[in-house]
Amino acid sequence: MNCKKCTIKAVIGLPRHNAAFCKACFNEFVLEQVTRAIKGERMFGRDDRILVAVSGGKDSLALWDILLKLGYKADALYVDLGIPGYSTKSREKAQRFADGVARTHEAKLLIHKVEEEEGAGIRELADLIHRPTCSTCGTIKRYQFNRAAVEQHYDVMATGHNLDDEASRLLGNVLHWQEEYLDKQGPSLPASVEGFAKKVKPLYRLSEREVAAYSVLNRIDYIVDECPMAKGSKMLLYKDVLNRLETESPGTKQAFYCGFLEKQARAPRQGSGQAQPAPASMAEKDRATLHPCATCSQPTTAEICSYCKMMARAKAGSTR
Ligand code: SF4
Ligand SMILES: [Zn+2]
Ligand SMILES: [Zn+2]
């Protein structure tokens, strides 16, 4: 198998593109796909300050690496969830990348420790409030990343979600007809209101296998183990199903997700075909109902934001 571009021996075959590449041409391919995503979705420009959400895994570290190679100003934030064993190991991987590649680009790593800030790790907090660990984790990570991005004046927050993540999430949303989530599923979500950072997913054109190959070929030292809390998650099942379809019919994931994005972009406004007055946008509606949380000042539609409510319940639970 030879490289499609330069004809030397290939190191990776990409059936969905009917191509194979050597290391140099594969790296070029990866950087091109990310550039297309950034420009096509108007994610950010050269002068914007980007905050990358890193977990120590291949996707987020590869994203940080690619953005720095492309010349963007990208710092990163790691949220330490306090999961015994896993968090220490994954934090070390993020720190090692920060001390090596990132430092040469003068990029820095910020670290938030949930245990230090809230007095307990994610599993204990989830037990105290009787909620699944992953949903507790989602609320904490969203809050911490948004707060850091806004308070430290980053223009945009970038996450390492790849094509497999997005296609499996879409499959889950379609299977359950979660239209409100479908509306919000895209690779670039604008800052709907002041106090909420813009969120982008520059790896959405690359599959998980391609990101893993990029990380290995470029010697990025990442944590291979999945978070122990992910075991049995529906997302892993959806990924498995999509992988089986992809093996039988290369290009299925891309056709599924990118087809959705095209339809979403072309979707007519509800109603008859006639020009309709534009409905109040999400941003307008949000702006009308949002105000600062009485506890932390982050924007919320209630008096107290969901993060502060969660932490208050955890504190009440721990004193019982
Ligand atoms: S698997 Fe669950 S607990 Fe682990 S990082 Fe993901 S959302 Fe958080
Ligand atoms: Zn080549
Ligand atoms: Zn709050």
C-alpha cells in the first residue's frame, strides 16, 4: 500500500477516503481537515484566544497539538475530577504535554481540582446528590470550562470531540427523538449571551481512528484507558454499532453526521413555504430571562444556577 500523494510506503489506509498516506502526508491531511472545519464553521481567527478543554486523552491533546502547529493562540484547562487512580494518571499526561510541546509554543495549562474547590471528588459528590456520576461530571465540567473561559477572557472554548463522538451522539438523539438536543448539536455553538463562551469542535471531520493514529505517529503521550465511569455507557454502544456499519460500508459515519449538518443548515423555517417572520432567536430569548446567579454570578435563568444548586445539595447531604 503506497501513499496516495507521494507514492512512498503508506503508514495508514483511510477506506472512507479511498486513500492511504505516509506519515508526512497523513499529518498534512489531518491539518487540512481541521483547517477546513475552523474556516468552514467560522470557529475562530488568528487573533482569538482559545481555551482547549483537555482530559489527558488522545483527542484533546491532539487538538491542542494541532492548533499550536497551525499557529493559533491556544491554552488549555484540565479539570481534575478526583477519580482515584484515573485522575492522577490523566493529569500527568496533560501536564507532560504542557511541559513539552505546549511550552515551546508559550502555551499554558490551567488546572482546576474539584476536590480542592468542592471538598469531594466527583463520585462522592454524585452519591451525595443521588445523581449519576456522568451527569454530575457534565454539569461540573461545563461550569468550570465556561467560568475559566469567561473570567480569563478567552474568545472561544474548544473541545476534542471527533466524528465518532458527534455521530454517536446524533444517533442517540435521533433514536430518542430529542429534538431540543438535535437543534443544539453542531460543531460551532455561538456565545448565545454574555457570560457564556462560544464552543467549537475542530476535530469533527476526523474519525476516532484517525485522531488516534495522529497521536501515535506524533508521539503524543496520552492516557489510553477510558474513564472508569464510562463503562456500560450508551455512547459506547452507539459507537460500536456505527463502527460495524463503517466496516461494512466505509463513509457511513461521515455521511450520517455531515448529512445532518447540511440538512440543518438548509432547514426551512417552520410554516408553509411562505416567508415567515424570524422567530425570536435562542440568544434573544435567553437574554430576556438570564441574570447573574445569586451565589456565583454566572448567567442563569433561575435565581441560583444548576451548579450552585448541586453544590448546595451536596453540602447539605454531607452534613446529614
Ligand atoms: S465517563 Fe463520565 S465521569 Fe468520566 S469523564 Fe466522562 S462524563 Fe465524566
Ligand atoms: Zn506521502
Ligand atoms: Zn451559581
